[in-house]
Amino acid sequence: MSKNKTPESKVMDQYTSHVLHNGISRRSFLSRAAMGTGAVAFTGLTGVGAQAATANNMEYVAKSSDGGATLDFMPKPKPIKDSQISSTQTFDVVVVGAGASGVPAALSAAENGAKVAVLQKQAIVVSQGNTGSGLDLPNCDKAAVEAMVARLMSDSAHRCSPDLLREWAYNSGEAVSWVIDRAKKGGAQVVDQGTGPQHGIHGVTEHKLNFITSYFGPKPYTTGDGMRDLAKTAEKAGVEFFFNTPANQLIQDASGKVIGVIAQNRDGSYHKFMAKKGVILSAGDYQNNKAMCDFFIPDLKNFERKQMDRNGDGFSMVYWAGGVIEPIGHTKMLHDFDAGPASMCDMPFLAVNRKGNRFVNETVAMSLMNNYLRDAENAGHYSQVFDSNYMEQAADWPGKLYSPEQMKKYMPEDPAEKKGVYASLTNTYSANTLEELAVKLECDPKTFVANVKRYNELCETGMDDDFGKPSSKMVPVLKPPFYGIHRRMRVSTLCSGMLVDKNHQALDADGNKIGGLFVIGNMAGGFYGGVDYPLTVFGLSLGRCYTFGYLAGKYVAKL
């Protein structure tokens, strides 16, 4: 290793080395699997358990004629002859995927002088969520920025790339502000909410830490609408969008450099989009690809998916171009901000599972609750339960309480206007008896009432003998009306992907850059590393997408 590398570079090298050793590429997978390593090495299993894991993973693997691994869920693209190509167009930059990373990447590249095409398999720009966040760097102490990076490293079990986290930390405020400005020019409903929504950062640092928090809303207006408005600005800047035109495979020259994309229209015709400077892939995650999920993240077997058409087709393209997929143990995002107030989701009220049994120390954050609810019976369902004294009992808890009047818009039984919410997803109830509330929450009344009674007894003693919750968070459920929020954890996105460097350029199994190929958004790896997406920074996911799209577009345009 070169002596003049910074400490940060050395850490990045260690991260890259780990992923190269343990990640999945065509060349490396079979050799490790044959030795009983590879996929099994990430599980920590030995003996019979390791043999079973190997068998399960190898179910999807075959050896192709060139000696590399062929995974069933990433079949080798069929060769497309020149005679099958209906048209060829040449651009500086070709972006695959029009979402929260792809649209910013396209506009950023265009603003930096590039001729840009965007290929989108759907008929419209597609994204979701409302909030995207970045650090307001001029109003932050550097020590606070580094403390934020350290906290996010900890949130990801120290398995992520410090370089990529710093790319977000030191560029995100500029990028999110840019997205807000450019989206407004397209007619978007978007505001900067500042640091106000960032309830999770308390305790991260004693130094000055402030945020730019973009909010596309209120619901039902979302980031999907916002990105469609941003695309209008991009079109005015000269970006050409090709909808209903899914990318089929990458074009590489003799050296392996990616020089274009073959896409297919709905009429079945093939078209070449050549890229003089680079191809940026931002085609989304793989949550709707059952085989990929079973292989990389089997915990998700019983959870519903929020999105559609997330089939991992972009992963397949990068894989066959020589890219490396992050090791098994991919980061998942499951939450429910629609059933009841998002700002109350982490408040440690009594929690019961689908039957009505208390199942957890309620100080566990909502983003982690899915790990207690993976079985087929619960499948991500649980309810928060509290009584009419909650405004006083939880007044000093982190988050923001909604009054009974404010809560009405989350109550499907209440005639109040459902403004700023998805009416079909609201799932909050009140009742004058526990038995009645149990029915509304779809719990077994006898089980539910018995568990509330037991919980109240523990609250009276001030000691949680069942789950160890701190006495300061033990508040009884005694005074009607009683309230319940039935939350349903569904898969929002998967946050792990292909190995990239700090400029978002794809790397091969030797750690070499794949010429002309860049990966951003939820297709790109290295930014997360834990079991679950962290909610310390509210809006981190979209903030990362905006930032890396903004940076990648600018970088590729200037090549």
C-alpha cells in the first residue's frame, strides 16, 4: 500500500478488499463455493449448517462455458446481432433508470455540458417517499460532521465505506439544495424543512449540526411527483427521455470498457444508445425478484413489497460486465409511516403482535421491529397501544406527539378530512374498551386484554420483568378512550448493491475500475452495511440518491 495514502483511503482499501474477497462476481463465486467459503462465509455457519447453506446457495449456481459463475436469477444475456438493431443514437452520457438518482444524474450531466439520454422501462419517472436530507455544511462544525459520519458507520455495523459516507456528508447539502431549486423550476411542491424533522440526531454530537431537509408533499404528492417535475427541468436542459424502453444489456469494447446500452421498445425492436463518456446505471433494487431475495436476504420471505418492477435487471447487467455484488447480508428498509404519525413511530408505547401478545422491549426502533416479526403469522404486523393520558405520559419522549384531534386524519373510522396522508393506508383506532380496541386492531381480544393487564401490573411495580424496558418508559394503559396504531412493516427498498469507488465507478473482482460504467442509487453498494436501514438521519436514503446522482452526473460529464 502506498505510504502517502490518507487514513481514510486506507479504510476504503480495507472495505474494498473485504467486498472483493467476499462479494459475488462471476469469477470469484464458484472458486469460493467449492472451498466452502463465499456465501457461507458471511453466515458464520460451520459444519452441518454451513453444508446446508452451501446447498441452498448453490441451487442457483451453474458453471458457464467460460468458467465463470452463472446465477439463475442473473441469466447470461442472449447475443443481439447487429441485424436486429433498429436504430443507433450517440450521446455523451446514457442514464439507465429515471428515479431519485437517475433524474438528478441526467440533469447534472446536462448542466455540465453533456448530451444525455435517459432510458426508463416504465411509462413515467418513478420514485417514492417524501424526504431527502443533506448536511447544511456552512452551518455545521466539522467535528459535528465527522461525528455524524461516525454515527452512521456505527448504524451500519462498521461494514460500510467511510469514503462514500463522507461523499454524502460533504456534498449532500449542496446537492439537496440544488434538487429543491431545480425541481421548483419544474413546478414541484417542495420545501426545505431544515433541521426540524431530524429527531434522531439528538445525542450524536455536542457541536453544531444542521440539515437541509427537502420535503416533496404533502401526501399524496410524493418524491415520485417531484422527480417528474425535476424531469421537466431536465428536458428543458436538453435531456432526452426514452420511456417504455428498458435496457437489455451493456455494450463493451474489446478492453471491457462499457460504451453503450442496448434497449428494447415495447414493440420488441432493439435500439443502441452509445455513450462517449459513460453509462450511469440507476435501475433500482431487486425486491420483486424472489430468487435474488431468497439468495441474498432470505429474512424477507414473509414480508409484503411496497414497490413493483424492482427485478434486479440492472444488477444482472453490471454482473455480466464484470461487477461485484456486495456480500450476503444486504441492508433492508422496512417501515410504516402511514398507519399513524411518523413522528410517534419510535415512541416506546406498549407493543403487541398480531395476536395481541407483547413481544419486545419497546425501546427498539420501528426500523428494527421487522426482525421480531419475520414469521408467517405476524408478517411485519404489530400495534402500538396507549391510553388517553398519552400526551402527558410521553411529553418528554423523543419524537413529536399528535393530539387526539390531530390523530383523527389517521383514523379510517373518523370523518375528519384525510389531508396530507394516504387515506387507504391509515390504520389508527380509538375505543372505550380494550376488547373493542382489540377487534379494531385485529388481535385476539382475550389475549390482548390479558397482555395489557400484565403490562399494567409491571408498570405499577416500575420493573419490567418480562422485557427490561426502563421504568421511565413504563406507562400504563388504564384510562379510556384507548388508542392503537396498527403498523405494517413492508419492504420499501433494499439498500445493498454493486461495488463502486468514491466516484461511483463500478469495480471488477480485482478492484479495477470498469471503464465507462457507473452505478448509483439503491443499485450501488458500500453506503450501508447493517441488517436494517438506519433512521438516525430522516431522509438519508433519498438524500444519498440525490447527492450521488448529482455528483456522478457532473463527474461523468467532465470525463
